[in-house]
Amino acid sequence: MERSLEDILREKTREFLASQLKINAPGFYEKWKSGEAIILDVRSKEETDLVSINCGVNIPLNELPDRYQELPEDKLIAIFCPGKIRAGIAYAFLRMKGFDNVKVLSATIDDIAGLTRP
């Protein structure tokens, strides 16, 4: 079910403030290990060429309107970008498109890299 941006903003303002729509790196990693989650990396190709994330899929924010169908609807989608602004926009977009299991990944590149190191 598609929602309007107005609907998303009305229902999520308190969650943004209370950080309920975020997931931290260890919380994500547990779900990822069990096959329940993926990272959606919304950074540009230039950014991912410098540092890539091996447990995610890269769809730059500007490509998301044309590529969101590539995302699984049966897994948690943890959205990553360093400043969280693009992640917040991607979150609202995916919620508008009917994705219910979406969170902003509250982590740095180092946090994510540290999860997959032995």
C-alpha cells in the first residue's frame, strides 16, 4: 500500500525524535547473520568506490525511484549513509512505497567494517 509523504511524516515524527526508526550496528548484524536484514547503501558510486560495504546493496539515492523494486520486502532494510540525511529521505520514500520493515542504520563505516572482521 502506497502512502503519502504527509502520512509518513505524521506517523513518524515521534519515532524520528525517539530514535525508534533506527537500528545500531550490532542490532543489524544479528538480523543480517540470520538472513533477516540487508543494508541499503544510498551513497553515490564515487563514495562506494572509495569504501564499499560487503553486506549490502548499493542503490544511490538518486536511483532509488527507478530501482526500489530490487529490494526484498520480506527482510529488514537498514538504510546507510554517513550523514543520515539521505538515509532519512530513502526511509520516507520506501515507506511511501509500502515497505514496512525499514530502519535507518545508526552506524559509521568503521562500525559496519568492524562487524565483519574476525
